[in-house]
Amino acid sequence: DAGVIQSPRHEVTEMGQEVTLRCKPISGHNSLFWYRQTMMRGLELLIYFNNNVPIDDSGMPEDRFSAKMPNASFSTLKIQPSEPRDSAVYFCASSFRFEQFFGPGTRLTVL
Amino acid sequence: AQSVTQLDSQVPVFEEAPVELRCNYSSSVSVYLFWYVQYPNQGLQLLLKYLSGSTLVKGINGFEAEFNKSQTSFHLRKPSVHISDTAEYFCAVSEGQAGTALIFGKGTTLSVSS
């Protein structure tokens, strides 16, 4: 298995632009997690899904952030409009039971 | 509410020395515990996990951890570190069913020098 796949790996955009991050979980995993990592705040859980259904989105910072999981093999995290303070590394992880497998992350820079 | 405290933000050690990275958690129920490692510019990789059974858990790269329920701790140890162990280490806890979120500590930076 290729592991969790995230795209793009790097994204540089200007303030106000829409950003879409993509994640393909490991086949057979039924839980998917989106995290954000910054130097100041560390690793934060944004939202997670079980069987494609959002379970907890309390970590989503603002209405500018939205996430979808239309099927078991794909999820998106969208930021619209983006702001410089959204600059971070965004990780997607998937799990079948307890162990979470992380993707390589998307490094987002908002200018 | 559950929480995880990693007591040291940075741990500098010399190569071949032993190391212990400390982790304490707070929870009122049974927990599942994890240690992850993050090398520079990479995602998190599972080092080891405690779900049940023996309280001494062995993981990859020669690391081990001991679950101590009375002290609510899950410290990570390695008897002899290498330069390549330089990385960020995260302790995490889950107290729910499979598929629930992990709560991560702030991380400990292990710096191994020669």
C-alpha cells in the first residue's frame, strides 16, 4: 500500500485566495483525521470522520475552513479565503482501529 | 477531559548515551497510549503503542516504553541513541473506541550529538 497520500506537498498562495488540500486514506481504513501543525500551537486536530461522516469539527478554527469526505477514498480541506495566519503544515491521517497512519503533509504558505 | 503532558520540550544527549523522554497523561478511564516520531520535513510515524497486556512495550528502532497506571505515565526509553534518532517525539492518548481522535502532547525534541 502507498500509505496516506496528500496533495499538493507544497502550496504558496496569496491572502484571500481559496486553497484546497487533498487526502487519499489507506484503503480499508474507516477513520480520517485532519491536523494542523505550527511552531506556536503544535499539532492540532481540526476535524475527523468515521465512515465518511464528520464526527468532531470543534477544532476547525473558523468558518473559512471546511472539510468534506464524499467517499471512503478521498477527503478535502478547503480554506476560503486564506489568511497569512493559516500558514502551517496540514496533515491527514487514517486509521482502521487505534493506530493512526499519517501522510507526508502539505506545507501551506499564505503571503 | 484527557490531556497529555510531555515534561521536556528539548532533550540534548550524546551519541550512545541512554535517553528517557517523559510523558504523563490525565484520564479517568482506561486509555490507549502511543509514541510517534517526526523526522524533519516528514509526517508522524508510529514508534510503539500500548493497547493492553504487558506494560513494557517494545517498538521500532530499539525504543521501548513502560505504561505505569498508578503514575499515569508512559515514558519512552532507549539504552543507546544514535545521531539518526534526532527528531521530534510525540506522546498521544486515546480513551475512546477505535476510530476516536488522539490527543497529542506538545512534543519533545531529541538532539543527539557526537
